[in-house]
Amino acid sequence: MAAFAMPGAAEGPQLTAVFAVRHEQTPRALRGRVFAAGAGLRITGFAAGATAAGPVASRSVAAAPLLAAVVCALSALPCAGRAARPGGHTTPGARAGSGAR
């Protein structure tokens, strides 16, 4: 049970942080589109993950969570080596206080 509860509990703060960053960094006129695109990508990612995990789990139940962990680690690679810029922004050209509010 803990194997299911822990990722679920971790999802709450992560999702809250994603929404906060999206809200802060997206111009007001585009927020609806950005949030809708983000939700669509998220659901698509869930479907793709389930599609990939099905055949893996049919061969080895233990391999499916391992595959999930590997994909999760690989998803962080684009951000590896990025240092936070002054003002907390990692976007090139962003300045402190320049977020749309």
C-alpha cells in the first residue's frame, strides 16, 4: 500500500508547484491555452505510459515500476545542469518581477 500512497502524496506538492509556475510565467491572455495544453499533455503522457507498461508488466511485474523510475529520471535530463538565475528564474532573458500577474 505504501508503494501506491507515497507517489500519490508526492503528486500534490508537485502539481501545486507546476500550477504556480505556469500562473506566474504565462501572460494573462494565454493562461487558458497554456493550462489546457498542459492538461492535454499530461493525459497523453499517462496514456503513453500505460501503453508502454502493459507489455512490460505482462513479462515482469517488477520491471514496470523500474521502467517508470527510469523514465522519470530521464525526464529530468533536459533540466540537468541548469542553475537558477538571479531572481529564481531559469528561463533565458527572464528578470525578477517580470512574470505576468
